[in-house]
Amino acid sequence: MAIKGNLTKARLTESMLQLIQTSGYSGTGLNAVIEHAAAPKGSVYFHFPGGKEDLGVAAVDLAATQFQALIAEAASSAGGPAEAARAAIEALATIVSEGNFQLGCPVSVVTLEMGAESERLRQACATAFESWIVPTSALLEASGIDAEEARSLATVIVSTIEGAVIVSRAMMSTQPLASAADVVAELINQRLETTGRTR
């Protein structure tokens, strides 16, 4: 029974995440989530006593975990931070394109819609962004960049990617993401040149 309940909770969270991307947080109702997840009525409040806000936090947490995995995969398969950043951005471009430019970053969507309305959701979004900045910073630092500068550069990289996703969706083109990949890779290599290690 516990396993079945966990599966239902996971389906609800995944459905909320998908619907936020296509309809926004405000435009996603609990009934739509239940229908999308093919979940029993009443299951939302059983698994998420706080209702939509609880479900929104869970969806943001899931998005954070998914992008963390994308960063980790890019880092493990690339030869250095510049290549890793390019690989991550290219993977995102594929997701955006294959989703017919309806899928983007749900964390930015929730931030823009609810950041001033719900402290819990704002904090969840801040935590999500932080969970992407930290491993990016660690990758840069491991390549010889000073810790403070690595943190600053990682913040710029994540911010650039977030903006490029939004612009790509608006233009229905992956070109903004491709341009972001070029600029981010060049920026990383410029920083690495000062340490004598370009990758």
C-alpha cells in the first residue's frame, strides 16, 4: 500500500511539473493535475495536506533534481567545464525543441508568477537555483578557478541559461540557447586562461 501511495504521489508531482511548464502555476488547477496523473480524487490532499502550494513546492524540487542530474551527466561526459556547460545547454535545447517550445524551466515560471505571493514557493525556487549553482561552481573551482570567482561565474552561467530558455520559447527557436552556449563556453575558457588551464 505504501508503494502504491508513493507512486501516486510521484505521479501527481510529475503531472504538476509538466502542467506548470505548459499552463503556468496559476493556470494549473488541482483537478487538472488529478486528471493528468490519473490519480484518485482526494489523493492530492492526502499526499499534500497544504494543497496546491505543497504540490508546487514538490514540483519545483523535482525540477531541481532533474536539472542537477543533467548537470552531473554533462560534467561526467565532458572534458572540462566549458564543454560541460555546452553539453548541458544543448540538452536543454533539445528538451525545449522536442516539447514544441512549450516546455521550459518550471522554476523560472513559478518564480515569476509566485515569488511575491508565496514565501514557501519563492524559497523553493531559490533553493532550486542554488542546487544548480553549487555543482557548477564546484566544477569551475576544480578546474583551478578561485572559489569566490567560481561562485560568481556559476551564478552568471545559470542566469544566462534561464534567460536563454525563456527567449527561445518566445521566439520558438533554439538559436538563443545556441548563442548562450557559445558565450558561456567562451567566458569559462577566458577565466581558465588566467589559471593557465583552458578546456
